[in-house]
Amino acid sequence: MPSPRSLLILIFATLALTACARNPVVQLYDGPKKPDTQVLTVRIPTQMEVVTINGQEVKGANTFFNTSHKDLKLTPGTYEIVAYYKELWDLNSESHEVMKSDPVVFPVNGKAGQYYAMNYKQPENAREARELADNFSGWVENTATGEKTPTQPSGLVLKRSILAPLTGTEVESSTSEAVAPKPAAVIAPKEAASAPAPAPSSSVAPAAPAGSYVDTLKAQWNQATPEERREFLQWISK
């Protein structure tokens, strides 16, 4: 009977072979395919696993065991892509380790025809990869202008287990392949005229928008175990 390590490596190899046939382009808008000049493209490297996009779980956006990357085709607009670093490293001829970080937010605000790439400083060895996983950060780059937008903390903690390299977090499949951009804040002329003057700056950070808390709660709920969900429901019912 094969050892657990040999079985795990066999599963990795099997998934790697099946991943070669996966389509690296994922359409995340409804309707027929549009030319790249009409959509926003975000490239995700194979070492990044997507948790949510604007709070929504997206089937097919993950890259683990994919050959190189995934190109997400989106409606132009603003997106918060919550993702984490995950990479298989060979420690020696018989030992392997999957490095995984906690999720971070990759902010994207793009127009039609623009191309963005999620990236980070590539580790050169397993030690550097372990350090990167412990304190991950990266950026989103506009490939045309070279402008980089750094990642932001997500407030989420990745759940890790023996099967985590294969299954990642516990999530439910999305019922739709379309992801809508975040709505822009609009102030009516009358409201703008009556709005109070900005308060003097201080060392206290402003509160996060309510929508970001909702997105965070959704992602944390999807990562919770059935027992944790029951305990939470019992707590809010008190």
C-alpha cells in the first residue's frame, strides 16, 4: 500500500496533467465573447489562488496546477480581488512543501482595453518562499503604463489542513460566471452643496466602507467549518 506522501504526490501529478487542458482565459461577464478592446483583462499568475472577486466566489478563476496563468475578462470598472499565494516547492528529491499565505486584496480599477497583471516579488528558494507566505504582499500593474497599485490586507486567515494544497479554502461554487464591477460613489448636486466641509486630518483612520465588511463576512463564512457556522448562528440568535 503506498504511503500517504506517495499518494499525495500521485494526486498532485494527476491534477497537473489534467490542468494542462484547462482554458487559461475565463470570461466573467454575461453574453457573447467581446473583443479585448471592450473588456478589462486581469492576468493571475499560477501561484495565486482567488478567494473572491467583489465578494463573489468565481468558479474557474483559480490557477493552481494550471500551466502558467489565468486571464480574467471583466466588464470595465472597479474590482477587489481577494487572493492568496500558494506554491509547491521541492525541498529535496523526496520532500515537498506547499507554501501558502493569508489572503490579500488586489485592487483593480480599469477601463475597456486595459490590461493588468497581479504580481509579487518572486522567491528564489524555499526559505524565501516560506518568508513570503508568512508576510505576503504584492501589487497590480497596468502593463501599458507600468503603474503599480500595492495589495491591501484582507483581514482573512487561510484555513490550512492536510488537503489544503488540493482543495484550498472551503467554498461553494458560484451560480454565475458574471462578476459586476463595484458601483461608483455618486453625490447629487444638491447633496454635494449641503455636504459638510472635510474634517481636519488626524491620526485616526477612517472607517472602512460598509460593503467591505460584508465582503469580508461572506468570505469568512465560506471558510468556516459546519461546526463554526452552527456556533455563530447560535450566538446571533441569543
